[in-house]
Amino acid sequence: MEIFDYDNILLLPRKCCVESRSECDASVTLGSRSFRIPAVPANMKTVVDEAICTWLAQNGYFYVMHRFDLDNVQFVQDMHAKGCFASISLGVKQPDYATVDR
């Protein structure tokens, strides 16, 4: 496999094969859901919280609610009550599997 670094890449100013950014589709499909862009918010309290997750879900964006002293089961129930999908981050230990089962 050939490896590229900055010495191998040349960006030409104002060189583009599309007339407008509106022609581009950056959406991604995960399972049966499609999302507007393939981005995941950073794993930081100051970046993602329940209000932001709700907005992202309602507007077609993917998110992951990370485990910051959060009742994950309650979070999922609250998101479903709002008619939103829920996406959470869990570990791989037995208590995390129990959370998924609940």
C-alpha cells in the first residue's frame, strides 16, 4: 500500500469539479437511518448534552451521548418520549451489557 503525506498532495486553488456545494451529498446511512453528515460530536461535556442531542436527532444529524455520570436508560427513554432516536456510548464490562438489556 502506498502512503501519502503532505509532500505528495497538491491542492489547486479554485479547482473544483462541481459548480456549487449544493450539488454535493455528504449524507451517510447507518442501518435504516440516514444522517445529513457523517460527524460525531466530541466526547466532552461542553460539546454534547441532552439538549444538543435532541436538536441533532430532530434535525437529521448523528450523535453519541457519552457516559458523563448519566443515567443512560433514562436518557434513552427520554429521547424516545420525544420521538427521537437514542445513541449512547457504553463500555464492554458486564454492567454495561446489563444497561443495554434494561
